[in-house]
Amino acid sequence: MQIAPIPENEKERLEAVHRMAILDTKPEERFDRLTQEAVERLKVPISTLTILDSKREWFKSCHGLDQKEGERAISFCGHALLAKDIFIVEDAAKDPRFTDNPMVIGFPFIRFYAGVALFDYKTGQPVGVFCVKDTKPRLFSTEEISILIDIADRAEKELNK
């Protein structure tokens, strides 16, 4: 398993995360609507709006899982945070970065992942990821990629209000 990378500018990135004052806040309908929409339109069981703290990934909104946070080191979102574009893993069981990841070989048995980094407008720092997950491998069509990017863009705008 490949540990989620830490960006060179992690100190500045974390300052942006903490300045947004969103970590550990209550659920909000404006975000929950977006994760619900992603699940419905993309026909996946799980969608999260994830904020990456220093050691954890925290779910501002989560549809399809009862968890509120996870370990950053083993997170898919930790990888997606640094992607220049959409980050897609078509079959985690066959991807050397994730084959023995605890979330692949154990609950929630992730096989497919697609995530888009979310940025703080003031600093340009990546603060989180909007993602979808499935328990079976799949290919994402161009249309599905567009849908995810559109929903992620709306989530980013809501985060920056």
C-alpha cells in the first residue's frame, strides 16, 4: 500500500483548512444535497465531501457510510488532494497503490474511487476532496466525469461562501 502523500506546502495548506473553520462542524443540508445527488446521478453507493486535516480525513458530508472520519495515511482522498485533475482508480484491488489498503481488503471494500480536489479561493490551497466510491470496479465515462466535476465545483463554491 502506498501511504497518501503529504504536500510540500502542508503547513500553508493546513492554515487554509483551519482558517475555513469547517472541521468538526455539524452536517449542513447544502453539502448533503450534493453527496446525495452524486450517489443518485452516478449510481454509486458512497459519496463524501472530505476535508483533509493533518492526520485524518473528516467527512463534512457523507452518503452511504456511517463513518465521520478516517485515517489520512490510508485515504484515497489523500491521493486525490494532490491530483491536478480528477483522480480515478478503476479497480483498487489491481492498483499497486491500494491492493492491500485496509479499505479495499476490509470494510467498506472499495474497488472504485473518483475524486476531485477542492480549493480555498483565498490561498489556492487544496483543502478537501469531493468523491464517489463503489464496491465494484468500473470505468467512468466522459459524461460521468463531467457530472462529478460539476458537482465538485458546486461543493467548492459552497465551501468558499
